[in-house]
Amino acid sequence: MTMLTGRDAVIEFAVESLETPALTKAQLADLLFDQIGLNKRESKDMIDAFFDLVSQSLVEGNDVKLSGFGNFQIRTKAPRPGRNPRTGESIPIQARRVVTFHASSKLKEQIQAAAGL
């Protein structure tokens, strides 16, 4: 059971019936359609718009903070020496930007509670 909290309500989504181990954008859109009553096109557009905003913000170098869920941050990794595991040959690894995710304490608590720990 996944819960989204808003200012006025808590919406519960039943995700136990998912066919794959990962929650997809299409499944999120279907949940909006089933649980909230948006039509399928609006549901898909809302999910796409959300992920486009998150992606664009990260591309621009801004962190994304989702209260009660976690933070997506951009980190710049320095160049470093690497090694081809197959041949053992030394190869340089270029500097790059990566996205990291840090779960909020609320999310961590929910995961621990669900695991019975």
C-alpha cells in the first residue's frame, strides 16, 4: 500500500497487484486513473510532467527535494584511473555528473516498519 499525503487528504494506492517488481510510469498513471478519477490522458500527462520537471531541474544542476520522500542531488565526480576487468589494462575514467538519492528519515522509518525491524 503506497500513501501520498497532500494538504487535505491521504490517498492510498493499492500496488500489491503489480505484475513487475518495479513501479513504472504507466502503472503510476493507471493508479491516478483508478484511485483519483483523472482520465487516462490526464493521468499520463501529469506523470510525464512531474518527471519532466524533476529531470529538467537535475539537468540544470538543481537539487530536487520531495518532502517526506527524499532528495535527488547532482554530484560531480572527478576523473580517476580505472582498470578494464577483462584485460587488466589501465584506462582513464572521465569526470562526470551523477544523480544521487538520499531517502528522508520518514521514508526510512516506513521501510523499517514494513520490514518489521
